[in-house]
Amino acid sequence: MRSSGQLGAIAAKAALAWLILAAGCGGTATLKGFLVLKPGESGDVRGSRVLLYVGPDSTPEVFRETRSEQTSVPSRSPFVFRDLDEGVYRILAWKDVDGDDSITDGDLTGVSGGQYDSAYLGEEVAVLGGQENDAGAVEMRSYRRLRVQSSGRRNDSLTSTGFSYAFNRTVTLRSLTIGFPRFGEYTDPSAPGTKEAGVQYQSVGWSFGSSMPGGQHVLGFEGIWDGRPFSIDVTVEVE
């Protein structure tokens, strides 16, 4: 005959098993939230694509996609995912402003708990089974990506090479280093300073006392943009 202590232990185990079973049978879940335009930004967040990602940070995969709702207020738009399995997800919201079907400069983007970057999909959002989960606000802002366009050419006698470059955003350039085939890397002492968006700047008169090489040259730009340091290497084909 079992003692009262043994019976109590059995009852406790049975209760625990029931709780585990109930949690496992909780069914699918709902995840809701809303997109909100960051103060000071302009745009319409309604009808944005909202994507759920799963998997490791290095190789995330799109698990589900929906559209945010069309509301009467352009700066705020709810979204909802239904019939989700319990798990951990990341949220990326994106309004394709220019219609090129990719996230490019000027599109509206937002991620859960942070600012979108091509290497950052926001904080994890835990979804519990069998209930409605609230992701809260996803703040949308204009996506800004720094780009630089560069070109280079030799003069008619092939004794000198010049380069031109332009940034799509205003930056403070700290250094410009040019890598020449056969001759190595050289820094342009006149390059540092403020570079206005869309303005063509020159780095000219490069000569080493012999015929200048053609082929691939590497221009290395370092500086400050949007309060953060940047480093961009651009390969330029010189004819």
C-alpha cells in the first residue's frame, strides 16, 4: 500500500504532466503589432510589407509575410499574423517607395526594437502558443544607405591618371587612399573635408614618371556620415 507521501508525489507528477500537455496543445498563436512613422520623418506606412524571419542571425529565412492595414492615418498602420506556431521571430517592415522590389535608399523600413540595417533584423519577439501576442510598435524611418560613384582615366599620353567621385549623402571625408597596380597605395592629402551630396570631386595629377597602368584601381574612402564612421572600398576600371 502506498503512503500518503507517495500518493502526493504521484499527484504532483500527474499535475505537471497535464500542464505540459496543455501547453503543447495550446494551438496556434496570433501576433499583432503596428507600424508607426518616426517623428520628423515623412511618408505613408500603410500597406507596408511585414515579414517574419526565423533562424540564426547569419542565415535568417522569411517565414511569413503580410501587409499592414489601410487606415485613415498615414503614420500608423496595424498588422497581424494568425495561425503561428510557438517560437521566436524577428519582424521587418518595409514600404517599397520607389517600386524596384528591393530595399534601397529612400524606402521606409523598420524592425522590432531597433533600426534596420542589412546586417540587423531587430530584436527577437517570443510568440507563445494558443494566445494573442503583442509585438507593440515598429518604428518606420527612411532607409539611408551611403554610396559613392567613382571613375578614373589616364590622359592621352598615359603619363597621368585622374579620378572623380561623388557621394549620395553629405559626408565628412577623412581620407582617400588609391591603390595603383604595380605602384601600391597612396593617400590623397587634398581629399579630407566636407563632401556635399551629388557633387563631383576630383583626385587628379597622379604620375610616377613612367607610363601609368590601366586596369583595376581601388579607391578607399573613410570618414563620418550620419554621426557614424564609414569605410568604403570602390574598384575602378581605368582604360
